[in-house]
Amino acid sequence: MKNKLITDIPLLDSSESVAPHTEAHTPCTTPKITEDNALPHQRKLYIESFGCQMNFSDSEIVASVMLEHGFGTTSNHLEADLIFLNTCAIRDKAEQTIRKRLMQFNVIKRKRPDLLIGILGCMAERLKHKLLEEEKLVDLVAGPDAYRDLPNLVFKVDDGQKALNVLLSREETYADIAPVRLNSNGISAFISIMRGCDNMCTFCVVPFTRGRERSRSPYTILAEAQELFDKGYREVTLLGQNVDSYKWTNLERGQKLEELQEPKIEVNFAQLLEMVAKIHPDLRVRFTTSHPKDMTDEVLQTMAAYENICKYIHLPIQSGNNRILKLMNRNYTREWYLERIAAIRRILGNECGLSTDIISGFCTETEAEHQDTVSLMDAVQFDMNYMFAYSERPGTLAAKKYADDISPEIKRQRLEEIISHQREHGHNRNKLDVGSTQKILVDGYSRRSQEHLQGRTSSNKVVVFPKENAKIGEYVMVYIEDCSSGTLLGRLV
Ligand code: 5AD
Ligand code: SF4
């Protein structure tokens, strides 16, 4: 099945982020939907996923759980018996978009009262009873750790009972569930390696909606990656809110060392990365998201040691000013961040792709502090940047402790300045690739022409080139002849 993106629904506005595609915990407001997988007698499920890649990955777990219990999937909401929205709560605008979508599905439900509408994910976790009982917009509510319970929740709705499970878990990693690949090109897939987040950045709702951090067993991660490779996939992206703090041990929570029947094993992120890279030199390995406070030289050295670990790091800075970083509880300084960038350049060279996240207009940010962010961007020259105006989220530490006192107008002005610097930096960085030859994994046709193919460089840049005899799913060498601010243009060598 080919990718299916809903692009023709006017109310879905993706202008909030200028991201060309989504990253691990970088939201996008364009939903992705399920594909057709249902047998004629089965009840049909249609899932729309909003937000970060973790949500898209979770929807593949949801589809798997539902298929196991006799449901099928469909890409057409009009023929669905169940509609699940896997939601994002990271900014108010994401929630508003999803609300509008819920309203649309409720219009359909008025004509078809048997249609079951469920809300999953971060917004479900955040709003809990509100959508079910107060507003009566949904029949079912399931938080990110409750997906095994979904079939049971559906049967509760069938029985006329309240169907809500928003319990967060300290253990659940869905490790044993083989995701059903949705919207897959058969070449790249996401593998969730951990869940939750313990960082408590003051602006962020994720620790409240996704719960405590826990790492998935490396054995199941390796088995999943191996299976993907055997099926012809050539790229996996390891997903976590903070992959650098991945830590798995065979000593279970509460278990004493002397109770362990085997030697104690601990696996950190650098070790996991190496294990996945060793599956096959033709399997590209990517990961996201890294955290500046936790990203070690060991990870960078592992990246350097394996050609198939892609030379690209998403390292959110959020602000270039130390007072604001402290208010955000990011636990690093501007100087520390710049030192991590220097380490990337030292160990991986200038070709390593770099992207970041930036928030404009966080509580009490002054013009001079905003200029610190701009000057940091100028110094680093990111290849890509996911840029957002601060949006206060109820329940977060920032909402409790600080006034959201920067006007929308100033937030917007600062954001525009950040975006315009980024455009220049992205273009500068692309120009550096002109004249080089790059190894590309071909992942599809160019958006503009069937005569052109496209793929990504190790550094995660999109390259478009005349197709000649190249095939989707293959590695090719491309000489880069030209570039725009977003794309490299080349020809096969
Ligand atoms: N307002 C604006 N942006 C936010 N992000 C997270 N929370 C907020 C918020 N309340 C951004 C951060 C994060 C990315 C996923 O979303 O930049 O890295
Ligand atoms: Fe949110 Fe910070 Fe955790 Fe990222 S690291 S999910 S921004 S709390």
C-alpha cells in the first residue's frame, strides 16, 4: 500500500511548523491514515494519527492489537465501523485541529449512531473524562499505555458501558507486539525503543501524557529490525523522546541482584545503536530525538565507526539564552550545547546533518535573550529547524510557575526572524554539498515528476535526480549539481 496523506481537508493547517517532514517528537498537524486490511466480515477500523513519529509508530501497535482481535483496517473513514484518532497535545493549535476533526466525525455519527469514535494518545490522556462525559464527543478514551486494552474497551462500548483507560505504566513498552506497518513505503520504518520522558522541561506536556521513561528490551528491538531487513526494508529509525538516556537491564524493577539467575546485563544507547548497525551494512540506522545534556561522545564514536549509521542528529536547543534555558529546566547551558556541537564536528565532521527545535517567546523572554537564540543559530548553521511559538499547556510547570507574558504578536515576530535566519542557513548548508557525490537510499518518485526519483543522503537531505535506471529501495551514488534551500538536485554517477 502506498502512503496516503490527507492533504485536501482545508481545516487541517500545517503552517504551524515549517518542518518538511516530521521527526520523533516534532509534531506535524497533517494526519496520516490507515490502509485497507479488512476481510469482508470484519469490523473495520480507520485510524488517523496526529503529531510526532512516536504517535505514528503507536498507531501501528494499535492496528496490530486490533487485528489480533478480529478487527480489520480501512483507509476510507466512510466505510469504517470504528474511527480512532491518535492525538497530540503538545501545543494548543494541535488540539484545536483535532477537535475540529472530531466535530466532523460527529456529523457522520449523527447519521450513523452505530459508528464508534475513539480518542487515543496524548490529548486523550490530558483531557481524560472531558471529551467522553462532559462534551460527549467520543465513545472511547485510551491513553498511550492502554492500547492492549482497546479491544476490551470497544466491547464495553458495545455493552453500553463507559470505556476509558488512561492508566500510565512504568513497564509497558509493547515490546512483544509486532507493529502492522501503516503508510509504509516498504523501505523505511520506525522502531520505538523507549517510551515516556523523565525530563520535565517546564513547557512540555509529554511527561504528563506519556508518563515515566522506560526502555524496551534490546532483544525485541533487534528482532524487529532484523525482520524488517529480511522483508526488504533498508532503513530503520529508532524512536524515543530522549534516546540518549536509553538504558535497559535484565534486572527488573524491584528485583535484587542476588535474585537474578544470570549475569546482570546493561545496554546503553551507543551499544544498542551498534547492535542494530551490525544487522547488515545495507540497513541504514537513524535515531531521534537526542538530548544535549545526555548525548555522549560514545554515541558519536559509534556513529563514526559504522558507515550505515546515518550522520544526522536532531538536537533540540529550544533557546540560546542561559536564563531561559534554566527557566525551561533544560539542564544545559548555551556553552555546553556549543561544546556538544564542537564534539559532533570533531568526531563526525562538517558533513554531519544537524537539526534542532526552537521555541520563540517563552515566558519573560526579552528581546536581547531572543537575540541570543538567533546568534546561536548563526554560529551553528543548522541544516533544518523545527520552530514554534510558545504555547502554554495547562498542568505544565511553566503554566503553574510563570506568566505567559509575551504577546502573540512578539512571539510571531521573533519566530519569523528565526525562520528567516534558518532559511539562509539551510541554503548555505545545502550549497556546501554541491559538487560532492552522495550515497542515496532511493525512497520514491519526486513529488513533481515521475521522471525523477528522490532519496535521502546519510545527512538526511532530500536529493532529486533523473531516474534513468535507478530503482526505489536501492542505494545509488548521485553527483550533486545544484540546490534550493530545501532540496539537493543531482544526477546518477
Ligand atoms: N509550546 C511550543 N512548543 C513546544 N514544544 C514542546 N512544548 C511546547 C510548547 N508548550 C516544542 C519543543 C519540542 C518540540 C517537540 O515541540 O521545541 O522540542
Ligand atoms: Fe518534552 Fe523535554 Fe521530554 Fe522532550 S525532553 S519530551 S521537550 S519534557
